[in-house]
Amino acid sequence: MERWLKQGADRAASNQADTQVRHTVEAILADIADRGDQAVRDLSIKFDGWDRDDYRLTEPEIEACLSQLTRRDLDDIGFAQAQVRRFAEAQRGSIRDIEVETLPGVVLGHRNIPVGSAGCYVPGGKYPLLASAHMSVITAKVAGVPRIVTCAPPTNGKPAAAIVAAQHLAGADEIYCLGGIQAVGAMALGTARIAPVDMLVGPGNAYVAEAKRQLFGRVGIDLFAGPTETLVIADDSVDGELCATDLLGQAEHGPDSPAILLTTSESLAHDTLREIERLLRILPTAPIARLAWDAHGAVCVVDDEQEMLRVADRIASEHVQVMTRDPDLFLSNLRNYGALFLGPRTNVAYGDKAIGTNHTLPTRRAARYTGGLWVGKFLKTCTYQKILTDEASALIGGYCSRLCALEGFVGHGEQANIRVRRYGGGNVAYGGVVE
């Protein structure tokens, strides 16, 4: 039986916040659709205090950002990007075009075609999250997307040098210093200065996630990637300091970031709660982490690993850190998660920053039906068919004609009938029945 020693905010409070966010986003997107670049500029001034005629960065501005970084900074970015690229290339290699002759003379196939353009949002409100540039731009490049646009907000009244460097080194074709709803709205809807994209990708706050939700259909999106979530699954093979560190390491993302401990050890649960309070007294990002932990932190004690699996699948967290004696049990049996981090030697920060798996992941229980961003998200799997012989066309035509008659689709049936007459020499009676 599950016992919650601490629980986060209730669903009613979250729903009320969702409603406010939805209305705000609707109004802003309508303004961008109506007034284009002027709306984008007004919103940038209002929310970021950032005013320009053109928000696209020039080559000299990009070079100026690169010059602000040390050689070690650039090497570290290069290392992280190499890991992301290596894994993305392995993913791309696993995706094959196919062609198969399903019947004599009947050939079916599919091709994996990259989207024509992608808009990559890189968050940078509280922290310059340059890793999001690796995750989106490099993955799109490996997929073969020909035009990649990136947007990131200014930091302290100017472009964030590290983000710009990451965008540029990853291979972005257009780099804009633009944040929030105005960024994703401009990329999706298009303005006089910003040509629209076919697809939006990248994480963001609740407003960015809602903007992507409302724009879905007009453009494609990767997934609903809102505020960061983490679930730590642990038994008494680890200690409270490790669990507390991994929980608060993600809670510092923002005040709306859930962090949950799921354990079979009540002793570990209490030890973790004590360690969280200790760390919150010394962690430099404690003002943010404290808000997240107080509002959305939770601790649940269960009886055994099977109950751990049931509760974890119900939570369907974005990040799931497993620190138990048998972490592979969760790899084999857990169904709903964005990404798994197996064993105490790895952690969510490795995935966020350096190890190579993609950190743009499903939140708010979307892990029940989708995984995270990967090369395949930028590919459209498009089918084709061809028939090589008259006999094959007449054979399929006979079946198609009779099935159309069952549905009453006379026009469809005639598409089959004309081919039966021409290629098979058959007579077609009323109602599409071939004789």
C-alpha cells in the first residue's frame, strides 16, 4: 500500500493555473497573427526589455558571442555536441526506408523524409540552457532538415553568449534572440522578417508549452515539453543525501517543477527529507528549489518493487532516476517515462547536459503515449505503391471493386473497374461486382 509522507499541489490548483495560461497564450498568438513583427517587438520589449528592429543575429554578433567564451568553454560544448551527434546518428541508422513485393507485381514501400524546416526553441529565462540547442539543432541536422531556425531569449539585456555559441556550433541556419510565446508564435505563424517553419521543437515554461499546444496542427510539434519533472525510485541500497541531491538538482529548474521520491524504505524517506532541508540551507539556487519542493515535492513509501512499478507508471514522469539493487527490473518492466537513468552512477544532469541522450522529454503524463525528441521526430514516414504487371492490377482491382460496393462508394469502385477492364479483360457488373 502506498503511503504519501509529503504530497505536492492538488490538481484543482493546477487546473486554475492552466486556464490563466491558456487565455494569455491565446491572446498573444492572436496578436502575433494580426500584427506580425510589430507585435513580436512589443512583446519582446514587454517581457524581456529587449528592443531591436530585427531580432536575427548577424554574423559579427555571433562571432562576438563566441569570443566571450574560453577555449575550455568551447571544448566542453564540443564534447557535449559530439555525444548528442553520435547517438543521433546511431538512431538515424536504425531507421530504414523499405520496399517489399507483397504479391507478384505489387510493390509497397515507405521513405523517411525530413521536414522542410524546424524551429528550435532554447529556454533561457532563469538559466542559459545551451544544452537545448544541442538536443534540437543537432538532432534535426542528423535527420536532414534543410532549414533550422533557433530562438532563445536575451539574458541580462543581451544575447546569451553560451547559447548563441551552442546554436551556431550545432549548425543553426538562422539565430534569433527572441524568447517566450513571441518566439514560438513568430516561428510558427511567420512574420515579414521570419519565414514560418514546418515544425516546432524544444522545451520551455508553461507558456511556451501551451503555445506549442495551441499551434499544433498549423505546424507539427515534437511533444508537450513543459516544466521539468523528476521521479527518484530508490531502496535502502542508497542514502538520503544522494536522493536529496537528485531531487533538488531538478527542482532548481523552476518553482513549478515536481520532484518525487518513491521508495520501499521509510527510513530512506525520512533521511531524504532531512537531507533536503539541509541542502536547501546551502544550495545557491535554494530560493527557486525551495518553492518547487514546497509546492510540488512529494515522498511516497510503498511495500515492494511491484508497487513501485505501478505507482511510477501512473505518475509517468519525464525523468526517472532508478537507484535500487536491480535497476534493470525497471528497464524491463516500466512503461511510462520520458527517460530512464539506471543506477547511482548516472543521473538526470548527465542526460540534461553531456551524455548524449536527448533531454527534450514528455511532461504532464504525456509519457503514457510518446517518448522524447529524437531523430525520428523530424522524419515523415511516407508510403508509396506501384504495380508492375497487368495481372496484378486486375487482381487487386477485383477485390477493391467488390469492397467499394460493400461501402457504397461507386466512384471509388470505378477507379478499380476501369483497370480491371483495361488490364484484366474482365466485365464489371452494376455495383462494382467483377464477373
